[in-house]
Amino acid sequence: MAKITIPFGPQHPALKEPENFMLVLEGEQISGSTINLGYNHRGMEKAAESRTYIQNLYLIERVCGICSHSHTTTYITNVEELAKAEVPQRALAIRTLIAELERVHSHLLWLGVAGYEMGFETLFMYTWRDREQVLDCLELLSGNRVHYSINTIGGVRRDVSAEQKAEVLKRIKFLEGRTQYYIKLALEEPTIAARTADVGRLPPEVALERGAVGPTARASGIARDVRKDEPYLLYDKLDFKLITHNTNDVFGRLVVRALELVESYKMINQVINNLPEGPISVKVPMKIAPGEAVNHYEAPRGEDIHYLKSNGTDKPERLKVRAPTMANLQSVSYMLEGGWLADVPLVIAAIDPCMSCTDRAAVWDQKKGKMAVYGWEELRKLGIEHYKHRGIDFSKL
Amino acid sequence: MIKPARVFGEVMRHLFKKPATCAYPFEKAKITERFRGRIDFDSPKCIGCQMCVRVCPAKAIEIKLSAEQPPAPVQAEGQPPVPAKRKFDCFMHLDHCVYCAQCVETCPKDALIMTQDFELAHTSRAALTRHYK
Ligand code: SF4
Ligand code: SF4
């Protein structure tokens, strides 16, 4: 059969985020795919270099709307490590609480998106309505639904009162009941089984080879979770299970996320019931001691890595973010191959992609098929050439 | 274990439920007390230290000397003259602000106040810069 290549995206490929997938089709079946990144590059890492550490907090929060707490916590852990700040236990507990609430909100959102992609819109409506409960919890604790801004360098900005604890516990209890229903639905409803079983297969060896992270890896039976492997915040004191599944397909990813919700509720209960007393923040000077730090964090979508280099001023010298979607995209091209065109949106949505957090800097020369790393001089030259084409000459500067 | 129409009972139950949404703008939206809305300014408290301007991540605040300054207090007899307290105005660019309330936390004199005001959309761009006197 003749092969044809069709572009999928950058306008609305499965989700409302710009990314391009070139699919090679033989009839309805996909025989190859290439992923093109870079439609959403916002220059955040560069912008971070010209802002102070405290201003960067609000910039980094906007790397991703859904993992806003994940990114700031990873960033701030780096800053605090360099500043050698002793963060109070209560602050760490509040960060853990927000982190787990964020995971609940992200996983419920994903469950809705998955329902939508498989044509099961009832599920989408139900989960998104229930997700309002956790968003209300976040609004109650932090003030806002999406950009919580609860972190500050040296601790957290807002304390948790007794009434808030009771309110959060009440809502979590309601969500526990709903989640049990969704788990039952996922396991027994024929629509879900028919649409997700054996779709987007990712065997464990391939997942390892391509560096899959988060629920995508765990659904291929790989027990990998930063919260267990290298506990941060309070995770070493919490009792929770690492969820894996061995069906290696979209169904597995659904089950892993649904069961992780239950673990998150457990953790939220533990943190709220054993909130340590004490101050919620310590003072950290504006200028951070020179040095380098790397930290990772289990964001709802997988491992998030931040690198920070300080030169002793109040602004970072370099900040590098590796968001989980970046790690999972390699696996997507494998999952698509051999599958059907109609499954593409579902397979892409199954890694819970967040393109805007992924797009930072990757230079891929398609004609030569080579990856290139640009140094400062080359970037400068490229910039000057680019502007020359547009009639502005910067070469004398 | 596949059971067809698992969701059917739930769907039927939902037919008799109240909608989960509210009829905003006819009904007032519920806002929590910690919500970070428009930042307000209390001019008599401000000492013009510019700390809020320096900390703002979005370059949304400007603090400028007011056009009209209060007169210097009357000099008491036998006392050295007391300098007049300078008065400051605040220009808040609502279109730049990201509503993080970091300025409120930084201000040493509590001259900036966080409000729960969120209905800030406007048809003219100029109206988005508020001049607090
Ligand atoms: S709320 Fe944040 S962005 Fe707005 S003026 Fe204050 S510091 Fe600037
Ligand atoms: S508002 Fe506060 S921080 Fe800003 S200049 Fe006035 S006193 Fe200083």
C-alpha cells in the first residue's frame, strides 16, 4: 500500500496545545511518526536570568498551569539548598499537602480528558465537576485555583487553620467516594475497555530505553517514583503505595492514575492530621551563595528536574528545567507506530502531555537529521542574521 | 469483569440533580477570603521606599511623588523645623499585574492592600492603569 505522510497538529493535536506530529500512514495504520517541538517556546529560562530569585518564583510558577506547585517547589528547593536555609517542618508539610492536592486535581483532569478522547463524555463531565472540589480546597488554602503561589523562599506564605483542615477533609472524603466509583467504572464499563485495552502499547524495555517517567512508566510495570526513590518534602514519613500496572497500554495508564488518586487522599489525610506545629517560614537573604544545585520532584505527570546555578548575586546565572512531558514524548512515537489513526488523540493524551512546559530549547536540523547545540557566539551570529533578513543590522553592536 | 451500562444508574440519578454551575454574573461568584485580587493603595502610609516596585515580577507598580504635597507642619516655638511628610501616588497597571500579592507582603508600612476585587475587565486599555492618590 502507498505510504502517505500527514501532519497532525500543530493546531489542536488531541489537546489544545501546539505540537506537530508527522504521521506516516499505510491506509489507516501508522507506520512511522516524527514529533516536532518548539511551537510554544517562551524563553522562560532566559527570562529567569534577568529576574531576582523571588520574582522568578512567579515566573517559574507559570511554566505550567497544572504543575505550578511542582515547578516552584523544585526551583525553591534548589534555592534553599544553595542558601543553606533550614525550612521549618510545618512549611514542608504544607508544601506536601498542596503537592498532593495538585496531583489529585491533575489526575482528575486527566481522567476527564481521557474520557473525552475515547468518546465517553459523560465521564468527562463527572470528573471535571468533581475536580471542582479539589480546586475549592486549593483556593481555600492558598487563595487561587491554579497559581497557588503558596511557596516562598524559606517556607510557605500561608498557614492552614483548623477550620480549613476540616473543610479540606470533608471534600476529600467526598472525592474518595467518587473515585471508588470511577475505579469501578474503569474496570467494568465496556466502553473504556474497548477503547483503551491494547492501545498505545509501551513494553517495559522500551519504556526504560526511552526514559519514560511518571504514570506512563508505571503503567508499563516500572516501579519508578521520586517520592519513593529519593524522598523529598515529607514523603519519607508518609505511608503510601507505589502503584504500577502491567498491561502496558492506555488502560494501564488509566488504572495507575485512578489508584494513585486513592494514595493521594491517604497522604492528604495523614498530612492534615499530623501537621507539625511551628513557624511557616524562615528569612532567606536576597543574595544567594554561589554554587550549583539539581533537584527532582515527582510531578503529577512524572519526574521534573531543575538545575540552578548561582553566582552570588540576587539573580540566578542559569536555570534549566526538564519537564516530564519532554521525557515521555520519545515514548509517544513508539506508542503510535503500528496503531490506528483514530487512536492517535487518545495515545497522545494518555501521557498527559503539557507542551508548554516542555518547549524550551531543542535545535533539531530536519534536513540533516542532526541535533545541534549552539554556543553563545553562534546564537549571537544567528540572531544577527535573522534580523538582517528583516532589514535591521545589529552587527555593529 | 465487564458489565454493560455501568454508568446508567448514575446518569439517571443526575437527571434530578441541581446544576453544579452557578448563574454568574446574575449570581455573585463566591470568593474566598485569601483570594488575591486587585491591589489597593493607602497613600498616607506610604514612605516611598520603592521596595514594592523592585520586588514586583511584572513591573506593574509605579510609586511617584504626588503633584500636590501637604504643607509642612507649623514650626513650634523654640523647636527645629519639622520636614513635611512627602505624599506618594501609586500607578497600578492592572494589565501587567499577575496578582501574586508579593508587593503586599514586601511593603514595610502596609500601604498596599490586597482586595478580593476580580471584575477588572475593561474596554479601554488606558482604564487598566489605575491612579491611586
Ligand atoms: S500583585 Fe504581584 S504583579 Fe501585581 S503589583 Fe503586586 S507584586 Fe506586582
Ligand atoms: S507602597 Fe510600601 S513598599 Fe511601596 S513605596 Fe510605599 S511604603 Fe514602600
